[in-house]
Amino acid sequence: MTAIRSVVLGCGSYLPERVLTNAELASRIDTSDDWIVQRTGIRERHIAADDEFTSHLAIKAAQAALTDAGIDAQSIDLIVVATSTPDNTFPATAVAVQHGLGINHGVAFDLQAVCSGFVFALTTADNFLRAGSHKRALVIGAETFSRILDWNDRGTCVLFGDGAGAVVLEAQPGTGTTADRGLLTTHLRSDGRHKSKLFVDGGPGSTKTVGHLRMEGREVFKHAVGMITDVIVDAFNATGFTAEDINWFIPHQANKRIIDASAHKLHIAPQKVVLTVDLHGNTSAASIPLALAVAVKDGRVKKGDLVLFEAMGGGFTWGSVLVRW
């Protein structure tokens, strides 16, 4: 049996130059480095400059991914940008990225699933490529969450940062078995009953304002581990793999305690977990591709490795992707 697989040709990332440390935050609000590290594992995060938009971050990450893949931007016919912080209400940030890369063919659109955005965007692009309608895709997670934070709310403003990560996918023939390179299985979920636990209290269709991020931290933590493990078990069931088969676990980088608890529950060895939350904070849809880029650049992720992505975000949304590098 033959099958079309979405194979990763390259990845890239971009972080704004400005670094905001816990110590600097502690000089502004009632918090401390110890308090933040103990509860989240975060030590610093990057903040976009005033003239640096989400599209600018996305373009730089996309350019890095194209360079890593060794291909020309003109070969891209699909761009999916996962973001909750678009440049404008409309048009999509993806068309700004498309224009910035000098592409004027194909299709470009945004996808909004908050912190699960990159997993949702990968799944969406995979479906386009496997359907045969497109050949090469740029999948980007890009956020400027610093623009929607209440900087007086110590429960949220210490958690988030800005950044972007991208991958290039190409439709390639496979055998239809789990020995193939590329995306092997994807699993997505959502449940709107939990909206009030993590949301932004504004929007053009309601308050006519951008609003600020609001979160019930304990409630999010309580649901996160169970939801994350649910879609990972689905990935194992779909492929026959187990935690022992996974080479690298690259979760959404929201909170080290959630990551540790999830890995423990799934029996994934700590040395297989890629962690960047300490240096990036929670960059929402950008967190997985940012962490991936780090692990690829330092040589951990190698061709043929089984890499497991998972994320959970506001909505709630959650999902997993299992890919053979």
C-alpha cells in the first residue's frame, strides 16, 4: 500500500532581541524569581519591540526554515499561520507573511487554537498535502502575547513571551506504514465548556477592544495532564508505538510542572523531554516549533527519530502529532 506523507524538510525559529528576566519583573510587581521558577520553571522570556509585529516574527522564522530545508520560497503553495495575536483583525497574518516572502501564488490563511495552534496547523496542512491539492507547506506558530497581557496581574504576566517557529512540509510518497518519514498520526480535541478558564476578555465582535488574557491557573493545571495524555494514548493506539519507542517528546512549553507530570504519567523518560520553557516562557502557538528548532540545531533530533508533539490551549483545545523525522 502506498500513501502520501507530509515530510518535514526543515525548521526555523525567531526570538525578539529583548529579554525580560524574572528579576526585572520582580522590580515591577509583587513577585520573585524563586516564586516564578518554583511554580512554572520559567526564568526569562523574549518581548517583541514596539515596531515588531507577529508577521515580522513569522517571516523571520519562515526564512530560517526555508534556509534549513534548502528550498526556494517560490516552491511553497500553502502557508498556515497559527496565532492568537494577529497583526490585524483582518486580513490574515498569513497573507502578510506570504507577501513578505515574495510569494503571490497558492493560499495563505490563519488558524486560531491558542496554545494548541501549531498542532492544529500541522494537522490542517497535513490534510491538504495528503489530499493532493498542495505540494509544499509552511506551517508557522507566531505570537506577540506581550500585547494582550495585563502587566499588573502577576498570575499571568510572568508566564508568557513572544516568538515564532516554522517548519516546511512536503508531500512525498510513503509505504503507508509507520516506517515512513513524515507525519504518522494526528489527534485533535476541543471542549467549549471550559472557555472561562482561559480566555481574552475582549474582541471586535463583543467589547470592540483587544482585551487582556485571563486565566484560572489551578483549573487549567487540573485539566491539562488528563487532556494531554488522552490524545497521546490515541497516538500510541493508532500506531502501535509505546512511550519506549519515542525518541523525543516535545510538548507545549507552558509550565514545567505540567510537562513533568504528563511525561511521568505516560512513562516517557525525562531525558527524552525537550524543555525550553525556562528561556522562552509560554509562547503559545510558537512554543513547540521553537523547542523543536532548538533540539534540531543542537543535534538531538536526527533523521528517523520518532518525535511526539502535544499541546493544550484555551477553549479548551488540545492535540497530538507523531512524526518520524
